[in-house]
Amino acid sequence: MIVVGCGRVGSELALNLVEMGFETVIMDKSPAAFRRLPREWGGQTLVGFGFDQDHLRQAGIDHCHALAAVTSGDNSTSSRPGSPASATRSPTSWPASTTPDGPRSTGASA
């Protein structure tokens, strides 16, 4: 599993995936973002961009089962078809959704 974005949402997702037994790589453009993870969290970290084919290959995109793009902006992920890195994935591996790591919800429904 690859998680792009180590904010509040991405770090929690990566921790849960590791706890469930998945091999997990979390990628973020900022090394400081990994401070959200415990020192011995059980996965791998990679400083990089979700739209960069080389960074995705380093993360293991060629053999991963899923990619979750959880960043605050579309330009930092490969979450949409036609993005520069989309050619590195099979057509069946598009993410189901992306969730920006924005301000916390106030609990009010939209």
C-alpha cells in the first residue's frame, strides 16, 4: 500500500494499514511531516512527490495493491487520470477517492 501525504489523515491511514498487516509506504514532500509517525511504526517513509514517476517507483507502485492520495492539493498527487504519473499504474488501480487533509470538521453535515 502507498499513502501519499503524511498529514493528519495520511499518517492515521498509514498507521492503521500497518496495524492490519499491510506493507505500507508513506510518501510526503516534506521530511518534517513524518514526525506524525511513531519512531517504530513498522512501515517505510519516502520523501517525494505523488506525481513523480520515479518517486512512485521507489515507493513500489509497480507491485502495490492500492494507492491513497491524501494531500491538500491536486498538484501534489497522482490521484486523477491523466496526471503525469498515471502511466505507471494499471487502469484498474485508480483510487476510489481522495480526501484533503484540511481543517477538522465541526461536525455539521454538508
